[in-house]
Amino acid sequence: MKKQYSTEFKKKVALEALKERKTLQEIATEHEVAASQVTRWKDELIEGAGTIFERGTSKEAKQIKVLEVEKSNLHGKIGELSVQVDFLKKKLNQLE
């Protein structure tokens, strides 16, 4: 069975590898993982680092999408209510 590592653990090991104060083998031995795994986590950290500085986070992007959907729904409701108001005005004018 493949061992699962937490995100925090991977981050800690990858950051330690980036510091280059110890060899990859020393870090791997200390954390009881393969040196190739340490290299992979280090590479993933470097590769993903650019997203930190991109405009907006994925959480913010999701929130924006939710707000856009809500805005669209509200515009639809406003349109529906406008039609109803117009209909009722016509009916009221017919009764007078």
C-alpha cells in the first residue's frame, strides 16, 4: 500500500530541500522517504510557486464565479418582476 503524506509534510521537506543546507539523501533519510520523492516534491514546489503571485487565488476565483451566477439570477428575477409589473399595470388600466 502506498504511503500518504500530508501537504504540510511535503511542503516542509520540499522547503528544506530548497534551502540546500543538507543533501537530498540526508533529508530523505531524516524524513524516511526516498531521495527521488524529495526531488519530486521540490520540483513541484518550484513549479507551483508562480501561482502564488498570480492575480487572485483559486478561492477568490470560485467566489467571483458564485457572485456572477447570483448576479445573473438576480437580473433574471428583476426581468421577471418587471414583466409582472407591466402586466398588472395594463390590467389595472383596463379596470379603470
